[in-house]
Amino acid sequence: GAKLSVSCVDNYVFLDKISWENFNESCHLKEQVEKYKETFGYYPESVHVDKIYRTRENRNWCKERGIRISGPKLGRPPKNVSEEEKKQAHSDECFRNAIEGKFGQAKRRFSLNLVMTKLPETSITSIAITFLVVNLSKLLRQFLSLFLSLFTNNRTGELIKPPFINFDYTLNNFYVLKLIDLSENSWSKVA
């Protein structure tokens, strides 16, 4: 089957590499971080990776660019570890679990583990579409949250009463969020 290398930024998954031959993921860390910089315009503050990525070369490369790489240092573990370092290591490990959760979500809910296509091109397309749908589901949840927030009272957090839609309140929220333009030539209020 295909071997994937993916990254997760703000709970959105980016498919970095798909290959049908075995490859060592650690040699692609630099490429993925450079792609991040190209996309977002700056290097990430930290990189949360598996043990295979924590090579001496990758650690030095990240250190030169001011990127903190997660996980313990190479070599013998230190005898005395401060509480702050323990807390940071635990936080990094929890943060790294997001990508594992995305793989689980893609396999369980979006059938990543059931790719039945024969040709490499169609398999790559199927895998890419799976991750696209994972990202779209995240975007849909964010949009739904925004939409439902339009029908709540910002001061109390309760739903607007009476239970029917208050058009003035909704239009005002859309205007505040710059989703509509209430100028004279735009669409008029619903009566």
C-alpha cells in the first residue's frame, strides 16, 4: 500500500508525500518545514514529530532556524529533569496526538483504510480526496458554529427568544461579521 507523510496545522491536514516504495520519513522533515514556511511565510515555533524524525541532523537544522523539536534529547536521559521540561514534554506529546487522531478519523469515518483502487494514480486521488473531506468536515463544523452563534444572545449565551428567527438581530450579526452589505443597492431586509 501507499506510505503517507502528512502534517497537521490548526487541525487541518496537509498531505506532504505519498509513495509506493518504502522511504525514511526523517529525510523529509526539512522539505516539509520549508513547505510550511513557503505557505505561511514563517517557520513554525515548534515541530511535534515521531522518534524517527529526531535525528541529530534534523535537530541541528531546526536549532539553526529557531524551531523547537518535540521529544527528549538524544543520548542518555538526564538524571534531573525540571518540572517545566516535564510539563513541556507532556504538552508536546498531547499536541502531537492530533495527527494520530486525524489518521484515526480518516480511517474510521472516511474509509482511508478501505482504498480498493488498483492503479497508483487512482489510489493517490482516493487518498487525497479522503484528506480533503477530513478538512472540509472541520471547515463545516467551524461554519456551523459561526452560524449557530448568530442565533444566541452574546451577553447571556442563551438562544434568542421567541423561538422564531429575529431577522433584525441576524442581519445585524451578518453585517458586523462583514458577510453582507446593508447599503441601499444591496439586498433588502426580509419583512
